[in-house]
Amino acid sequence: MEMNVVNKNNGEKYKVYDIKYNKSGYPHFLIYKDGQWLCMSAKYFRPYSYKDIEADLDAAIQSMLHKNT
């Protein structure tokens, strides 16, 4: 199972490779960051949304336009 999430604190995007639950039943996401596997509480993330996709596309288009000028 893979899904994309965004860190609420810094806006970084991550792919979640697995979900684990602690003793209390709270979810933790297994992510890969800076060459390390990390298991972080899901409370620090929000789902990757269409707004994020639009922002990524806008940034890519702006980058392409600046390369051509």
C-alpha cells in the first residue's frame, strides 16, 4: 500500500510505504527520508490533495517557461 502525504509543519511531500499502529491504536507512517526509513506519527501529516497537484504543475510550468527565456 502506498499513498502520498504532506508534512503539516514544512510542506514536504512523502510517500507512505506502510502504516503501523502503536499500543493505543494510533497510526504511524513508514516513510523514506534522507536515506533512512522513519516511522512517524500520522498526526504530523495531511493527505496529498488536488491543490498540491495543481501547485506542482504550476511550478513545473513556470520552471519550463523560465528555461525558455
